[in-house]
Amino acid sequence: MSLPSRRIGPFTVSAVSLGCMNLSHAYGAPPPPAQAEALLRHALERGVTMFDTAALYGFGANEALVGRVLKAHRDKFVLASKGGMAGVQFDDGVKRVIDGSPEAIRRNCEDSLKRLGVDHIDLYYLHRWDKRVPIEDSVGAMAELVRQGKVRALGLSEVSAATLKRAHAVHPIVAVQAEYSLWSRNVEIGVLQACREIGASLVAFSPTARAFLTGALRDVSTLDAKDIRRGMPRFYPDNYAKNLQLLDGFEQIARDAGCSMAQLAIAWVLSRGEQLIALPGTTSLAHLDENLGAAAVTLSPQVLQRLEELINRQTVAGARYNPATQAEIDTEEFPA
């Protein structure tokens, strides 16, 4: 089965691809291995042709999972992973460390190749720009990985337009991964245009706004104690109560458009330009099928206008990240 496709650098990938983080990381206890493996296989059978993982996710467990399940089908998909942010062993346990030094990037890549069980990664991202290291140095180390045949193409994650252009001057950047949805619009400040200028794709993670736009998360008190959304201001109870007031209108627009709420959210992302690739994640086979169905949804100008008026940066309550997390990333932000 094939899905609508789009270009990303030298690759052709499904317009709706799969972010694998949820299977090992971030949203509470991961699903049982059998469930995670079944979801990856089902995605491949349904025509997903880009799978996205990272050294960070599950401190390597996600790459090991993806490699174990999909290695035998290596010629059927584009494999994307990330370095520059990974788990590091300390005396008191493994901790997340952002390290963009050339040495760390080389080490992260070698470790990823081993966990994935492959001899090269198709699309390799710098997961975070380590602001202690010039972006030119980090990308220079990644370019050496390309020359060595360990990586085929390079991307960046959560960067500003200025940083993207500096990196692209060192080595072609074919993709920028960033959060993009109706309620997270920061890439519209400069990154989207910069991607167009250099011919890069924008790979949009969390296109359903971390489940907000699916309508399934009505009560944030039900979130797992370790769910990263608990630390995000938009999910703080007071802010979330205000944001929930947007969902009835959103549900009505989805009904009028003849699709589910999740499909409406993902179709909106795809409508923003041919260089957009949606990267939702899920642990559910049913939700996976639902998400993939968004690729067949065409939104009329009238529906797009209604969405724009309903959910925008003036109507959403709360910042995307808390101050500590925001300080770690290099994205333009709208004025408060």
C-alpha cells in the first residue's frame, strides 16, 4: 500500500511519516515490546516510508527497537536519527546531555549505527544546537560522517533561520525538524521561509499538538507522573482549561470537513506547503491508521480560514516550553 509522497533532499518519503519517540520515551510508561513492534510493522505495511528515532529516546532503547524490527526491511524506508543530545552515564544514573562537540557527534553516530544494526543512517539530525559550540563545528563533524558514508544527508532540529543558514553554508541541510501545528506556529517567523530559500523540507513533529487537537485529552490530571507535558505551560491546568474551549469549534470544523480531529490537524500541516512532512507519533494501531488517513484529506480555503480564526497564537493560552527548556533551544519566539 502506498501513501502520498513528498521529497526530502535525495529521498521520497510518505507525506505522513512516523515519529517513533512515543514507543520508548516522554509520555509515561512505554507500551509493551510486542505492541511497539506490531505498530512499527503495521506502519511499514501501510506504506510509511520514513521512520524517525534518536539517540535520546529511551537512552538508546528506541533505536534498538527500530533496528530490531525494521532492519530486515532496510531498503523499504528512509531511516532518520539524531545526535548531539543523548543519555550519558553518571555515578547517579543516566542523564540527558546536550553536547555538540565533534567528538560527541562522532560517538553518538557510532553508537546509533550499532543500536540500529545498520551501516549508514539516511537522514541524520543535530538534535539540539549546543550553544557552547559554533554550529559550523558541529555541522562540520556531521559533514565528515557523510564523507565517510555513515550518513547520507543532514538535518537540524529546533533551530532558528539564522542558525539554519550558517549550517547550510558548511554543508547542505535538507531538513529541519520542528514542532508545528495550529497551536505552535513559531516556524512561521523565519524558519519556513529559510527552508524554502535553501530547498530544505520542514518535518513537523507533534502536528496534533501533543494530542490536544485529537480531542482525546480532556483532563490533564490523568497524565502519567513522568509525562513531559506536565512541564509544558500549555498543559498547566489553568491554561489547559482555557485551551479546551477551542476544541468544540475545532470538532465542528472537522465534522464539516468530513474527517477526524487528528486528521484535520495533520491535514492543516500538510496544507502549508509541499516542503512540509507531518511526523505524528502514536502507540495505537487505530490512531496510526487514522493519522495516515490525513494524507488523503484536502481542506478548502473556507475551512483553512475558519481554522486560522479559531486557533492562533492569540487564542492559545500558555507558552510552548517552560523557561528552562526554552533556554536549551534556538528557535525564534513570538513576543509575549
